Amino acid sequence: MEQQRGDDRHQPDIHEPGSPEGMSAEEVDARSDLARWISGVHAFPADKKELVERAQGQSAPDPVLSVLRSLPDRSYDTMNDVAEELGLAGRGQFD
């Protein structure tokens, strides 16, 4: 006979299946889309101007360029730095 569990029952995950902890599926998609336009070999470190120029050179759509132009003027060491600045990093670290 199976015993019922009381207060120690497993709580469901707050994040969506397949998404890193702290990120919705939409945030994962937005981060992936952004990374497609600015990542590459030796992509980082890069400043805001370099990121915008790289995305323009890849013919990124206007919404991507707009988001990149909204970044503060500073150097970014990784894609995660950019994602954190835009609120797309979730609670985990990944590059």
C-alpha cells in the first residue's frame, strides 16, 4: 500500500520545463535570438558600439538593434553580461 505524503510533498518547479531556472521560454528565445546576432569567434569582450556594429553587419532586425542600442556604454565580457544587463540571465550562469 502506498503511503500518502504530507507537507513534504514535492513542490512543482516554478520555471517552465526546458528553460533554465529563473527564465521563461520567451526569455530563453529572446536571449538565443540576440546571441545569434552578436556571438561568434572572438566576439567578446566588446563594447556597445561593437555589438551594434556586429549586429548591423549581420543584418539583424530592427528590434534587435534597438535592444542593443539601449545598452549602457560599457564593455561586455560575455553574452551573459549582455543578457544580465537586459534582464535575460535568469538565476543561473551560462554562456
